[in-house]
Amino acid sequence: MPPEPTYFVQIADSEEPERWHTIARVEGRELAEEVVRLAEGSYMRTTVMAESHYAARAVSQSRLRRDGVLAHAQWELGMGEHREYGRALVARAEKNLARP
């Protein structure tokens, strides 16, 4: 069985919609989509206001490489301000997708 593709999950604040922050790297589209769903919702958010929310997206590793921004995305995973939030979202997404 071939390995699952790698996706990077990114968020953008409503106040800076053009600036994407990488928060997670996951294997497989299903997990990536679940992390995106959680990031766009209220999970792990202490304050949720109508005018303040995250847009989220899953971007393939190959696209980031092609766009010349893969190194920056990888740096954000280790040093970025949202890395702990991303780790919490991935843990929850994995739990949500766990098969009984």
C-alpha cells in the first residue's frame, strides 16, 4: 500500500486573511480535513466571536514545495506561535477519527 500524502494545515485570522500560518503536518486527506474542520470551529478557543475566526485549509506538501514555501511551513511547525494549538487539534482529530 503506498504511503498517504502529506498535508500541511494552515490557518488565517479574519483580521489578516491573506497571511497563512502553518499549524500541523499530517498524513492523509481524511485527517487533514478533520484538523481543518476543528480549526474553523470553536475547539480549543477560549473566546469565539462572530468577527474573529480562523479560515483553515489543507495544502499538499508538493504544492508548498512547488510554491517555494515548504521550508517556511516546516519552520513554523517547530518555531511558529500556533504550533501548540496545531498539536492539540491533531490529537483531537486523531481521536475523532479513531475506529472502535
